[in-house]
Amino acid sequence: MASSSQIQQSVPVERHYAVTEIAEIWNLSTDKIRNLFEDEPGVLVIGERNPRRKRRYVTLRIPQSVVERVHSRLASKGVNR
């Protein structure tokens, strides 16, 4: 098993955001943020997307680079209207 110092040396650390953090920063609902990021490459999806229960329990952790990429894409769509 790898020690935490080995993991820190081998894995680059990037800030990851919760859905609620981005929703607050962008002044959007958590549902809108979840829809924007759930299928975005690079987002960590923790939990089952298709559970046997009625309600799905999925936690998203969104890397800063993905936040920047989506923001850039959305900003360029707004300019081209």
C-alpha cells in the first residue's frame, strides 16, 4: 500500500469544487450546476448514477481546470449570440 507522501508525490494536486461551491460563485442553482458538469470529462462522480432506488445518490467533485473549461465555453457562447 502506498503511503500518503508517495501519493502526494505521484498525483498532482488540483483544487476540486463541490456543486454547492460553484452554484454560489456563479449564482446558479445546484441543479443547473449538476446538469452542466455531471457528464463533463474530468469530473469525479462518486456514487451510483443508476441506483436501484428511486433517488440517486451521486456526489460530484469538479477540478478547477474543468470549471475553467466550462466557464470559457459558456462565455464564448454568450459572446456569439
